[in-house]
Amino acid sequence: MLDKDGIAKRIAKEIKDGFYVNLGIGIPTLVANYIPEGINVVLQSENGLLGMGPFPFEGEEDADLINAGKQTITTLPGSSIFDSALSFGMIRSQKIDLTILGAMEVSENGDIANWKIPGKMVKGMGGAMDLVASAKNIIVAMQHVNKAGESKLLPKCTLPLTGVNCIKKIVTELAVLDVLPGGGFQLIERAPGVSVDYIRQATTGKLFAEDNVPEMIFD
Amino acid sequence: MINKVVSGADEAISDIENGNTLMLGGFGLCGIPENCITALVKKGVKDLTCISNNAGVDDFGIGLMLQQRQVKKMISSYVGENAEFERQLLSGELEVELIPQGTLATRCMASGYGMPAIFTPAGVGTEVAEGKEVRNFNGKDYLMEYAFDADFAIVKAWKGDTAGNLIFRSTSRNFNPVMAMAGKITIAEVEELVEAGELDPDHIHTPGVFVHRIFQGAGYEKRIEQRTVRTKN
């Protein structure tokens, strides 16, 4: 079973040289720490920055330079700054190669719910609805089950949707799964030491698994 | 050159009335019009509809206007960081319309570009789509979203000149340029106001035609919401 950094590390393997990538808040943010050497990626922050750098050194914070999580950050050689409309223009026109975001639920037809729990304080969707509606390649990083022990991979989402039919890949502490075009989760890899049966128990949606599902390999 | 300079925030907002719709630039607390917010609190105008990506925090930004119960409705994409906001929302004192961030930005843009509506895939198949026209282009569904209609846009820039030209700094640009284009009256507060001719025309982000009033603000706090640093090894 992986910890959060393990999930981030496994997702980082999906990033290819030359990718422009948008990372959501939470586990997705950690992915930046595990991008393999020799892979050049540009991180987009939807508040208006391409080429997000690491956090600043203490004393060098700039209140005018933040990411979408409102954290102080830095730029890098080759960075660019733009306004919010242009930022979502590059998202909508699919210039961003990969979006990685968290989720509360994913359904077997690729629907995602991650912005609202009815009856609780609703904070808003931020840029998530724009990202999932337009991205050509979305990976969900999340825990396989919620705090109550219920599966987050479902036949149908129970929470209000963020987007429909848009998720293609999910990485959890237990597994890597693809969402099949015809519906259902295809088990691609198991976390080290986790059995197919265990994953099946934790997955309420339709799960397809070959006979020999490989374990994840980390360098 | 037409001179757009006013004496300060109080004069700039003097004709904002109860019930007006305001756009306020900024993302979180980054690039917000601090001086004008202070002046609006002082003036005490009420029943405002505020279009702004966020609603500030309890004791800063739009949060200051919420404390004084000046806001009737917020149109935002994310409002998480404000306990007074939550209280007013749950008690029904405050109306909130949550919309996708790209939709918010593009509805501002459409207004500034003189276009009545846009089509966006954001929110298709979700509760955001309820009651909205859906159109299919090239096999994909899009929602029709209307351009905003705001009485005033209030923005914050880094530098500006007496002709109203604006230059923004770093990610404090965010919603400011598109909102500047979208107000029936646009008010710009800047950290440094210079004479027309001192800014390179090639470096202008917002042409002065969109700006009706400009002044040099004072005492910028520029509060940081999430101070994150790394340590030198």
C-alpha cells in the first residue's frame, strides 16, 4: 500500500518530456517533487503562470507571485505570466498536455465528483470544472476508499459532478486503473504487496483484471 | 491626452450606490484593490453584488465588506477561506453563485470584448448547467454563458499613467485586465502613477481607453495567504 508520496511518485512516471502539466491541490502538488531527471516539464498554475518554480527561500517571498493554491512560489527561466482569461484559453484549447487532480468519487464511465458535499460548507469548484471539461489527458490521484471505508470507485457518482466522461486514469494507494471507453475500471498495476482480491473488495464499480496484474515498479 | 487621474479612493468610488454590481480584481488576496475596498467600507454602500474570484479572508479584502454586511450577493469560483462568509451564507443573509473559474474569467472577457455570450464545455452535465442552453459544436456539448453586466470594475495594477494605461506585476495580474475591460466605469488603483509618456507603449497590458479613473494607492499591505518557503541547505 502506498502513502501519498508513493502515489505522487507513481504518477510522475506518466509525465513525458516536453509536457505542459497542471497540478491540482493535495497529492497532485507532490508530483512535482518526483519528476524524473532529464524529463523537462512546464507546470501551469491557472491563476496565470507557466513555468512554476519551487517555493521561495525564506525572506524571498513575493506577495505578487503565488500559485493557484495561494502559496508563495517562484518563476523559472522561460516562465511567462498572463491573465485569467488567457490562462483558461490555453486549458480549453488543449495546450496543456496533462491535468492531475484529486477526487472524492470517480465512476466507471469516467465521471468525477470533487467539489461539493451537499449539506456541508461548499467552497466552490475553482478551476476544476474547466480543467476536466477540456483536458485531453486527466489522471486522478486519490485514496481508493474514503474515511468511512467506502469505495470511491463507483458504478455511478453519488456526489454532485465536476465533469462527465472525462477521467481516463486513476492512481490510488492500491492500484493504477484505466477507465475503459465502454465503461469499467481496468486494473493495470497493483501497489507492492496488494492482491487483486483486495483491490476488488475496495472497488464498487465494475473491475476488470487480467490473470497476472504486475506490481508497480519504482526506480 | 485625456487625464484620468482622481485624488484617491474616496473620490474614485464616490458615485457607487446601494445595489450596484461591482467587479473586483484579484486572486485570493493577490492583486486586490485594497484602497478602494477600504473606501467602500468607509462609504458604507450596501446590497452590492460582487463579482470576484474569491471573497477575501475574515479581516482582509472583500471580507472587510462582508463584516459590514455590505454584500448581498457574491459571484465567485472559490470562497473557502472566510468564516464570516460561511456564517452569512448558512443564515441566508448572503446569496452566492459559484461558477467555474474559467467561466468567470471568460464572462468578464466577453463583456470587455463586446460579445453577449460565450460557449464553454465547463460544467456540462453538472448542476452548473441547470437552466442553461446547451449547444453542440463538432460533436461536443457547450454551455451558453452570458457576458457579465457590471456597473463598476475595480482593479489594482502595479504601474499606471495619467492616461489610464496599466501594467500589472507577476501573478497579481490574474483577473484584473479582463475586469478592467468589462466595467461600465473602470477604476484603477496603482502602486505607482506616472506621467503619460513614461510607460513604454509596447509594455502596456491594459490600454487607457478602458480605464475611467486612476489614482496612486497608499499603504499596500499585500497580505500573503499561504506563506510557503524552502530552507537553504
